[in-house]
Amino acid sequence: MKQRLMQWIWGLMGKGPEVVVVTFCTGDPELCRRMAEEVRGLVPDRRHFVVTPENWAQIRGELKRYRIGLAPVMLTREPSALRRAAYRLAPHKILAYNSRMERHHLGPNLPSFLFWRAVPLDRIYLRPWWWPWPKRERSVVPQGYRVLDGRPRSTERRPVAVLSPYFPYPLSHGGAVRIYNLLRETAREFDIELFAFTDGAAALETAPVLDFCARVVLVEKPRYREPRWSSLLPPEVHEFRSPAMRKALAEERRAFGFGALQVEYTQLAEYGGDVLVEHDVTFDLFTQIARRERTLSAIWDVFRWRRFETREIQRFRRVVVMSRKDADLLGPSVSTAVIENGVDLQRFRDEPELPGENLLFIGSFRHFPNVAAYRFFTEKVWPLLRDTFPRMTLTVVCGADYLTYWRAFADSPEPKPDPRIRLLGFTADVRPLYRESNLVLAPTTVSAGTNVKVLEAMAVERAVVSTTSGCAGLGLVHGHNVWIADTPEAFAAGIATLIGDPERRAQIAQAANGHAVRNFDWQAIGEKQRALLKEILR
């Protein structure tokens, strides 16, 4: 009876009994094509209509006699008359897709509003700890820790400890390269206990680190599930708040007897210690972002990081920075020590260049400035070069699980494909990529600290085209040992100049190699690290 009544009502409205799916193409054509294909797979037993701005006038009348059971739309920042039409025709049947190809049924509720406002799907149900109503997700803080014994201890070596937000092997990004090499150099005169966070139950290759560390303590990283805006502290600080790590530090201080604790990265500063290593001055990084984006969320990040960082660095006896520029940012009231990034000159040796027009960019997407750098180059610089240099190629080392980080920082499910752009995940040995390259790129638009990959390029004698921020703190001179350009046009012109002039390219590469050999050998930098620890232990 109910079904007959509904059919009678639909008949009065001029609608037939058939229920159809109408997909509204209201965004990028390729994403809309993928959306339509996915919807056909989700609802294979219904008749499908695909509406575009071009066929809307024609198909509009035909749709009047059908009932719409599902109306997928693509959400974008730009207003769309077609999307508004979908909301009018089927307000309770909207299946919204975002640029990451995530989907959500829109309704009169907060998660739908957040999804409509471009919040990623895995964050629309997050609520702050003070939220008075029931919460669908809560933060998870694992308990306990694992202890691995490594190199035998010696009475001739004093014990010290290092706290890291990740296990520094494999050498998949610049931070891991730095920590690994300085641990190895420090171990020449000290017994080291390394405390490191891990991501879940992922398998770790611990043997290379245990070769020179006396002990390794592993703690699973908490799973922080609250909105990024909701805390006065930076969310990155909450992500590493672990009672298990505090317990491990306290118990191992008694058991191992380390006399000094060095903390890597600002977000771990709450744990306290003797030395804090500022891999970058974080509030400076977020200040650069705020100047570019000029959004409320960017300003809020600057405020939180400046407040937290300037307060926490006062708790440490010494603060290690990557360059004199970073020391000046922290001011004269902070006791800083400059211990630069370096390069393994035994591993990265100068190699003869092969003919070609091959560009190389190495930047793990887990560090969001590298995603911004990739977008800057591919969206603004590459179009200026692509047609002029038909044989030119670009290889990008994006790091492990790079699509996950891309989706977190970008507004598309994956980088746009290009047959002349090769994207690589984790690459255990990047030396063959340096050998086959003719130019190395550092197109970072926001950056802090110093760039390890630029140093590696210099060591293998490859010319580098970089933005000012990409080579900051390395003492390089434009036109002598690097090519610096900050606008898309200037960056493209620099690449074109050096690709077209092999002799000048070789001169810059040779000068850069000499600069790296004189100033950035890990062995020499390791002496600075050991001297600092000796000073702390006096």
C-alpha cells in the first residue's frame, strides 16, 4: 500500500517509477571522469546520466520524468551553477567527492559541513578533547617500550642519550641522514642510547644503527585524533606526547646512566634535556607560509609555534642550529651552537656527467615544503620548459608512502601524470640518480634549516638550480657555485642557461664540490658534536 501511495504521489509530480543516478561533472574533467566510473561500479543496476555544463540544457528536460536516487557532485573552491542545480534537484541525495576522490553523503550535520569546507574525510569526525557531546574518534596512546642492545659498552666511553621522533634508518630524508651520521660520529667517543618513536608495528632495519649505538629504545607513536585548530599547543607537539616515552627516559636514565640527553626537533622539546637540536626554526617556517597564504589558520600556526618554541628553547643549556642565520633568528638570549648539516664524502664522490637534459629533485613528501616545491616547479616552471626542451626529463624522489603525504598536503589525489616526469618512492641508494642527472633542483618556496640534498649534489659534482630558501645557510654564491632564482620565469631561465651551456654548468659544479669538501664533511662536523657533548658533561 505504501509503495502504491508513493507511486501515485510521484505520478502527480510527473515522475515515472524508475530511479536513476545523475552524476554532475562540476570540477576537473579527469577527476569527474573517474568519479563517474566509480559511481557506475557502486550502483551498477541503475540507469546513469552524466551531466556536464555543455549538455545540461539538453538533458535537463529529460530528467524531469525520472526520480533521482543519487546525485554525485565534485566539490571545488570555485562556484558552479551546475552544482547548485544538483542541490536543488536532489538535496537529500548528494554524494559529494573532493579533489582527493574521497566521498561523503551530504546531510544537515557537522561532518557534512566540514567535508563541504574541504576538510579531508579522515578528519571530519574529529572533535577536541573538550567537546561536550559523544565523539566518534579518540586519540590512542600506546603503552610500553622495547629495548634493543647493540654495541658492547666500554668504561672508556661516557654514556649519552639521543631522543628522536623517528628511527633514523633507512636514510629516506634529510633529517634521518643527519641523525644517523652524527650518531655514528658521536659513537667514536661515547656510548649512545637512542630513544626513537615508531609508526605502529612497521618492521625496522635496526642492525645498521645497533652497530654503533649501545642501546635502542623504541616507543610506538601516539595516534592523535583531534582537530589541528583546537589546541593552544601546536598539533605536532600533541602527536608525540607519550607517557611511555617519559617512563622509558626515566627508567633508562637509572639503568643506562646517561649523563646528557640530546633532543632532536622542536616538537619533542617538552621532554626536556640538555641539548635541543633545531633542525629548522619552526616558527620561521610557519611565518613564511603565513606570508604566502594569508589565512587565519596559517596565522594561528605562527602564533602557536612562536609561543611554544621561544618558551621551550629557554629550558635547554644549548640549542643546536643548522646555520648562523638560524642562530640570529633565535636571538642573543639563547645559547646556540652551529653544527651544520653535512655530506658523507666517502659515499658521495664526484662523478663524470653524461650527456643529456635530465633534471633531479630529491625531497620526501612527508615534509610538506617538498610538496609545495614540487607543485611550484611542475605547475609554474615546467610549462615554461616542456616545449622548448622536448628531450628534457625530471626524476623526483618523493620518499616512502608519498601519496599519503601528498593527499594530506595537496588538493588532489595524486600528482598529475606526465610521461617525462618520473616519480619514485623510497630509494635506498640515490647515487645512481645523481650520476644520470645533469642538473639538480631545489625549488622550495618555503624552507628552514639547510638542505642535505643540495650538499649531496655538490659532493657528486652536479650543478644546482635553487631558490634562495633551498640553499639558505650553505654559504653559496649565485653564478659561482649555485644558480639561484625565485620566480618561475627566472628558475626556468636558469635551467635553460645551464642546460644549454655545459662548460658553465661544469664550472659551477666544480666550485660547489670544492665548497662541500672544505666545509661539510660529516667527520669534521662530528668533531663539533662531540665537543659540545664534552662541554655539557664537564
